Amino acid sequence: MEFLVILAVVAILLIWVVAIYNKLVALKNRFQNAFAQIDVQLKRRYDLIPNLVETVKAYLTHERETLEAVIRARNTAVSAAQAAAASPGDPGAMQALSGAEGALGGAMIRLNAVMEAYPDLKANQNISQLTEELTSTENRIAFARQSYNDQVMTYNTYRQSFPPVVFAGLFGHGSDAGLLEFQDREAIQTAPRVSFS
């Protein structure tokens, strides 16, 4: 009888540990999926920016420096996004992506300011359509980033709580996942909005 009680206690403890492991895996998969949604929207934006720059180039021939700064910032952001996609939740990768996105946002704000000075740009249908798509994409990125950060917070909170914290390191969940926050708060508040209406 005593052996059955010990066996039952061991079985219950084993089931409990397996449940902790499974929940850690499920929460990690959720935040990785949430990052994949950000990645889709970032790629969409990265594809739209060169089209906008190419369309604007005809009007802004003497603003070459601004256009080149946008393309450089875009290329840096693409590299940072690829690194982050390879390791979603890695705090260093998330910080590098947020820095690159802040620089890209700043470059887009400068481009928008330059474009505002050209009335012909406001009338161009292609530019109007591209800017509308960019604005829509910015909104999607914001929603996807919020979802990702929510999932990361849920994962981190569970991973840090007791008793999962005891087993997390053993199961390969030894560190917190990184949030995706933008370093330049001003760029967030004035997100790259390129509207001509």
C-alpha cells in the first residue's frame, strides 16, 4: 500500500512537471507567432519604402541625401528584422530591431517633411496610394507589436513565477524574452505618417 501511495505521488509530480513544461512551450510558441505577424508587416513596409523613394525621386532630385538616408535606414532595419526573426524574443535582437526601426521612423519623418514642400507630390496618384498603404501598414505594425509584447509579458510572468521558475532553466527557458519597444519615444508618437490629405 505504501508503495502505491509513493507511486501515485511520483505520478502526480511528474504530470505537474510535464504540465509546466507544456505551458512554457505553448507560451513561447505564442510570442514567436506574434513576432511572425510583426515580421510580415515589417516586410510589407520594407517593400513599400523603395517604391515610394523611387516615385518621389523624380520630384526631389536635389534632395538626394534625404532619399539615400531613407534607403540606408530601411536596409539597416531589414537586417535587424532578419536577425530578430531568426531569434524572436532574444533581448539583444529586439533592442537592435527597435533601434533600427527608430532610425527608419526618423528618416521617414524627414522625408515626409521634405515632401510636404512640393505641391506636385500631393497630386501624384501613385504617391498618394503608396503613402496610404504605408500608413495602413504602420497601424498593422503597431497592433502586431502590441500583441507580441502582450504574449511576451504572459510568457515572462509565467516563467518567473513559482514553481515554473524552478524548472524553466532545465527546460531551456532560462531567460526572459525581450519586448519590442522603440527607443525613440518621439518617433513613436509621430509615427512615420506620409499622408497628403
